[in-house]
Amino acid sequence: MQNIDDLVRRATTDRNSDDDWLKLQDDMIQFLKENHPEDEKKKLRPLGWLESVFIICDGIIRRRIAEDDEIQQLKNQIYNLTGEKIEFTYKIHHNNVDYKEYLRNYLKKLNESI
């Protein structure tokens, strides 16, 4: 079980790697699901530490997507077939959907329907 002081300490350090930030976000979400005092949970939400961590993680995830050649190729293929731009969403991330796999499956369905 996570400790609120540890979560806040991890959120305020300047030594986090990208993976540390993503793990911290998951740990904070798990903390909110667990049985902790409300005054501790309020340190994370609303407009608490979790919001700041979400913003950092969103940037990390979006940068990784932008730098991933396969994802960009898949998005371009989908756009060329449909004119539709497929963008990353939190729904995909927080439901633990692999974005590449999501795009591959979408493209496969498009090709099957042609």
C-alpha cells in the first residue's frame, strides 16, 4: 500500500525519469482506489499533485508517440484511407490499450472493409 508522503516526495523530486513519472501516476491512481483517509486523498485531487503529474505524463506519452516511426506510419496510412486523424486519448492510455496495437487493428479493419 502506498504512503501519501512517499507519493508527494516522488512528485517533488527533480530526479524522475520518464518511466518514474509514469509509474508515479499509476501509483497515485491506485492510492485513490485504496482505503486511505480522505484528507490524504485530497492532497492528490482535485487540483492536487495528481493533476501536475498527469500533465507531465501527458507530455511524456505524446512525445513518445511523436517519436515512434511505426505509430506515425500507421496514422498516415489511416489518414490516407479515410482522411481521419487518429489522436491519442486518455481513454486509450488509462484503459491500458496499447496505442500501436489499437492503430494496427483499426487499419486492419479498414483494409478488410475495402
